[in-house]
Amino acid sequence: QSALTQPASVSGSPGQSITISCTGTSSDVGGYNYVSWYQQHPGKAPKLMIYEVSNRPSGVSNRFSGSKSGNTASLTISGLQAEDEADYYCSSYTSSSTRVFGTGTKVTVL
Amino acid sequence: QVQLQQWGAGLLKPSETLSLTCGVYGGSFSGYYWNWIRQPPGRGLEWIGEINHSGSTNYNPSLKSRVTISVDTSKNQFFLNLSSVTAADTAVYYCAREGDDLDVWGQGTTVTVSS
């Protein structure tokens, strides 16, 4: 299975909004509403930010939102803050009953 | 509040078998899938596989020939065995619960393969 495609890096100024894309195929992202997003700070375990395309776990800021269109899912961070600087990974269920992660995106707050 | 604590050997020689344990504390063990994920140095996340409390498993096709994930429900633990390791298996290995997706993670275990 091939990793989902994400941009290597995205940057924005404090207060701005940024969007990270996650492109797969009809056998993963496009075929199921089981796309999730994870935030990872250096040296830390990943943290779930969005599940089932657009649902936020309890305790996650509503500045984080998710969506999907066709084979591409997106994570939007609004009101960008310094603490949002991290790596972000998408993940999807696949038609083979497995899971695949995205290539990862480094978010930089300018 | 469920917590995952993981442990295992951190330094292996090529051709040896990697063995890690993940203990589940403070929550239910049944009704979930339990996952292993790894992250090579400076690289992205790679899903290894998962198991539920009854022992049903799914594996990453690229690792399937070398991976065994098992469970001991009496101890609320699950295990990862990866055989015939090489330097390419050097990574931080994480265990995680699949509740609302991968919502609880272990602290990570650094495994280095070197002769």
C-alpha cells in the first residue's frame, strides 16, 4: 500500500488559516469516511486531532477542522498559533482492512 | 483514563527478533483494536498492524511475512514480534488504541538495529 500524499511543508503567520491536503485513492480516502489527522511535536507521540473526516475528540480546539472531497481530505487550522507548529499526519482505512498514513506535513508558524 | 505503557529490548543485532509489549491500564481491553505503529528516524509514521481482544489481526502487507501481533487478555497486554530485523527496522515503535481512531498512544520505544 502506498502512503497518502501530503505537502512536505505549510507555513502561515499567527492568526491566519492554513490547509493541509491528503490525497489517496478510491481504495482508501475516497472510499471510506475513516480519515483521521494527527499532530506530532518533536520527540512526542502523535495526538489525534480529527477522526472520521471531521469529528474532533474532546479537548481538541475548534480551530482544527476536517473535510473530504473525492480522494482528497483536508485539515484546516484557523487562527494559527505558535503551539500549532508541529508535524501533521493523515491516516485512512483501506479496502484491504488495513491502515495507511500520509507522508506528513511540517507546519511552520512564521 | 486509559494509559498504554510499552517496553522491550532497545538494541538488536541484524537477523534477531524484535519483541515489544504494550500494557493497557485503567480501561477496558475488550471492544477495541490495538495497534502497532513505527517511525524511522526523521521520517513519517508507518502502520504495522492491529489485533483485537479475541486475536483477530490485520497486518501491513509490506511487513506481514515478518510480523506477529498477539494478545494476553488475562494481563491486558498485547505484543509485537518482528523477525529477521535489519537496520531498516530502526525506529521508534508506538502502541495505540483504536477507539475514536488512534486516540490513546504509548510513550514510544526506540529500537536500534546495529551489528
